[in-house]
Amino acid sequence: MAAKNYDVKDLSLAKAGRQRIEWAGREMPVIRSIRERFAKEKPFKDIRISACLHITTETANLALALKDGGARLVLCASNPLSTQDDAAAALVDYGIPTNAIKGENDNTYYKHISTALDNKPQLTVDDGADLVTTMHTKRKELIKNVIGGTEETTTGVIRLRSMAKAGELKYPVIAVNDAQTKYLFDNRYGTGQSTIDGIIRATNILFAGKTVVVCGYGWCGHGIAMRAKGLGSKIVVTEVEPVRALEAAMDGFQVLPMIEAAKIGNIFVTVTGDKNVIDQAHFKVMNDGAILSNSGHFNVEINIPALEKLSRRKRTIRSFVEEYEMKDGRRLFLLGEGRLINLAAAEGHPASVMDMSFANQALCLEYILKNKSKLKATVYSVPEDIDRQIARLKLDSMGIKIDTLTPDQKKYLSSWQEGT
């Protein structure tokens, strides 16, 4: 919900959002500990931060940590269907300008990004790189203010590395997605659980006995395949990378070209970060009743224009379910307009995994400020000590203790002479 003065109805929405933000915070002990430190130390005092993120209750806990750290923060949505309006209303009630409305059209979406950039950010936080690319193409005059930024997701990192390779990236960005405490948990367990959750909420379909085609076997694909298998589905994986395809095969999944998988799938999920993964040729051979969904960042993985062209009728049959009747009478069902189904029809990743992802965001922003004189205009991985610190904090919050190496063990591991 765009920042504005609220009437009584909006205040009720904000109250509901505050309660859900508090609930999510119960599962985010790492961010809570960081927030407490930030409140004392004020590392972002008077620093302007613009953030383009999914406006959810988990994101709200990151935003509050940055605000308590002294930041002058402005938020906008990183996907037109991912906003939770009660969370947006609550954030504005907390005093954080938030420009996001669930279901906003593309014009409003980019208008909100531009509004967030009006903050003249010194730090940027992105999920998909739309904020960064908009600044680099349409708001270039703002780049001189920027110290650095962070990027949350696989798609955004791919875009930013392409910019850096072409010499177009004008300030340093840390690829939060590259942190082990991000991709091993957020991408795998978060995407796995929330994607299945979104499909079930949209369709109420039984996964047991269904053939689920997972397009892409990165960490997100790992998680979706694992969860769908646990629900009794038969899993087919499609891939273009031979190592990942081999891994999927050795994980016990059938690996097929997309054109063959299209003939036998009941539920399709794309998680590749590329366009037209499911294309016209695939629609033509799909079975009647096939369900099409996407958990990649942008709604380009399923070729929706081609689907429109092949159909003779389209209707909304349930919330987030559009029925496309093909000219030969078959029906294909597209979920959530081809956008992130886990956020369009559900609530996104569980707070427990976002705790680590957003801890990476917060600590990497602090790192950029402390090391700004050393950083060049390129994409950096998360510093290893930050990754390990977050893992330790998460273990502590879970009451888990681990061993430490003795001095003798450290000496042994660092020596190349001793073999016994």
C-alpha cells in the first residue's frame, strides 16, 4: 500500500499487519539480535536506504532493524503480486514509507520503484535487480550518491554480473544469494515448502500420485523436488546443465528434455531464471488439465503470450487460477499469472529461513559502509566471516552446540608434512 494518511479501515489493516510481523519475528532470532545491536550502535545513522523487496512480514522485520539502526529507509515491492497489504500498512504505521499494493499493474510497479529512488539512496537493497537497473537506465543522476548495495536472489545476481561484465555496473553490490546461509536454506527449504504451499492454496490439488515436472535443478529445484516427492509425487527434472542433470538422476529423479516431460506432467514448476522454459511446442503436447506454475523471479519462464495465442478462451476459475481452453478442447491452468506462486497465492518463505537471508542483508550493508573505500564497482560474494557468524547465531538460537578444533587439530590441518 502506497505511503499515505490512513483512515479507520487502513488503521485496522495496519494493526493486523503489526500482529503478523510480530508473529514472524518470533521465528527470526538472528535478525532480532542484530536489531538490538543496531538500535544501540546506530550504524546507519542518517544513511538513506532504498529497498526493493517482497513486502512481507519477514521483510518488515529487516526493515525495522535497519530503521532502528538509524536508516532513512524507503521501501517498494519487487513483484506486483508479492505484497501483503497488511504488512505494507503496518510498515507505514511504523514510520517507514512503503510503496506497494498487491496486484498493482506494471506502470504502478515501476512508479513505486521510482518513488523509492526519490530517496536518493546511499545504499540499495534489491530482490531481482529492478531497482539497480532502473537507476542505471532511467535515474543515472542518482548513482553518484550510492556507496553500495545488496542483492537477494539468483535472478538479480545473474543480471548484476552481466552488468559488471559489460562494465555497466557503477557501484559495488554484494550477492547475498551466494551466501551458504542463504541458498542452502532460503532457496532449498524456503522455496521448496512455500512453492508447494502456494500451489496447494491456489488449487487444493492432491500431490500424491501426480507427475511433477521441476524445470531447473538449482537449489530451488532441489527443494521443490524434495517436497513434492515427500507428498507422494513422481518427479521429472528438466535441465540444461549436465552436472545438475546428473545430480538429479542420482538423487533418484527421472531426467527428460522438456518436450518429453511436457507429454507426461500433471504439475509444472519453473525455477530457472530464464525465459520461455515452457514454450509453445510444450503447450501443444500437454495433457488436458495440466497445471503451470512458476517460482522464478520474473513471469517470463512460462511463455504466456504463446499460451494466449494457442487458446480460444480464457477465464478465471479460482483465485490465482486461470483456465486456458486450447483450440483442440484441452484445458491448461496457469497459476498466479505466471508470477512467483509462493508469494502470489501464499505467504512466501517461512520466517525461520528468511531470518538468515535478511541477516545477510543487514550485516552486508553494514560491511559496505565500513569498507566503502576498498570496494570497486563489481559484484562481491558475502564475506565468509559474515556467513559463519550468521550460522553460529542461528545455531545458538536453536540451542545447538558444536565442537571446536583443538590447537593440535588446527596444527595438523595446516601442515602438509605430517601424514600420520
